[in-house]
Amino acid sequence: MKLPFNIDLKGKVAVVTGGTGVLCFEMAKSLAMCGAKVVLVGRNEEKLKEKSQQIIDLGYEAMGISANVLDEKALKECKKTINDTYGTIDILVNGAGGNHPNGTTSEEYLTLDGIQNENIKSFYDLDVEGIKFVMDLNYIGTLLPTQVFSKDMVEKEEAVIINLSSMSAFSPLTKVMSYSGAKAAINNLTQWMAIHFSKTNIRVNAIAPGFFETQQNAKLLRDEDGNLTARADKIISQTPMGRFGEAEELLGALLFLVDKKASGFINGIVLPVDGGFSAYSGV
């Protein structure tokens, strides 16, 4: 992987939640390549070991720690391990998140047939527990890690928090009601935290990826033969650049927002990286 540009993160400690995912792993790797000691946080110990070792094999410092972002006690234990091993934390990337089928409708529009058809999951069939799961994973899963890890950052000169938003935060995508609502809440939380932490030198911003192919959305975007699904075709048609993003195309935004020299007066923004999706009216 080649960085779009390099910044100096020597002596910094960076925590990336959801760090084994396609997008967040590339982010974690880029921070390590800039000199940071990187900690991947997730639930799958095998993946954490594998991904952290990949960074180590490249000649950089990294480790993986298993912790649920919804478990405050586990996060505090995680922080202790980080502090004992690397020292205090300077950078937090809140990348953990996702969707759940029980908070998603099967059709874009409500119809009478959809209400009466048992094979169609309509608005009336959405499961409250599924919706709570999505809201908790994305919103509380950003709030709790920030409460735990940001205590190290208060009064540091270059402390940064980066949240992961989504295009669905700006304009809700069809079907994924709970995910869209959760990411809209992340935008609001980012702005709130930017103000709240502003007297402590901690800057808080967010990145809103457009459509990137990941493990989570593989079945949504590709059929069993690897061809684009109808929904994927629709996404591409609404993305002026006419393609999905590549994971490495998020790194410029990340490094820009992390580097105080480049973005020291930028606080509370949500930066789209979307190939023009959010700018396009469809006409």
C-alpha cells in the first residue's frame, strides 16, 4: 500500500475500533506506516491476531485486543493494556458499526401487497430489538470508546477523534432505516463532541464513506456469480464517478484530519468521500 502523503505520527498511540474490517484495517495500517503504534480493537481474536501481525510483518508496531465496544468494563481493561504496553492514547478512530437484517425492510416502498405478503418484510415487520442493536452498535459503540479512551487525550497538543459516518446519514437510504438513523446520530454526536472537547485540545471530526465493497455488504452488492445486484447498479448510477470507492481512497481524508499541521483549525466536520454521490440530485 502506498500512502497518498506522509505525516509524522512517531510517538503517537492510535486506537482503531472495528480495526479488522476492510476499511478500518487500511486506516489502521496507514497510521502505523506514519509511525504510530496502532491498536486494533474488535471481537474476533483470530482476526485481530492475523491483522495486527500483517502490520508487524511490514515493520511497524501494532497489536490487537479483543473487546466489545458496548462493554465498558472490557474497554477499560483494553485501555489499561494499551497504557501498560504503549503509553497514553493520542488518536481514536471509532470504526465499529454495522447493520442488522431485523432493522431492514425487504422492499423500498410500502404497498398493500407488502403488508399482506408474509414473504415481504415491511415497515410493520421491523423488529424493535433489531433496531436497538443497530442503534447501540453504531451510536453507543462510538460513545463508550470515546468516554473510555479520550480520557488520555485531555490537554494533549495533538489529540484527535475520527468517527465513521455514512452517506445514509445525509439522506436516508431505502430499506436500511435503523442504520441510516444511527449514522445521522453519529453526525450529530461528532458536532456535539467537537464543541464539548474544544477547550481540551481534542479535535473531533468524521469521515462519511460513500459506497465501498466490504465483507459486510458483499451480498448486497454482488450475486453468487460475482455480478452486480440491481441495488448495486442503482448505487453506481447515482455515483457520478460511476464506480465503488477503493479502501485506500479513504486514507487521504484520514491523514489530513489527523494531522494538526494540515487541519488544526478543522473541528466538527463530516467529510464525504463518495465519488460525488452526496452532490448528485439524480437529474
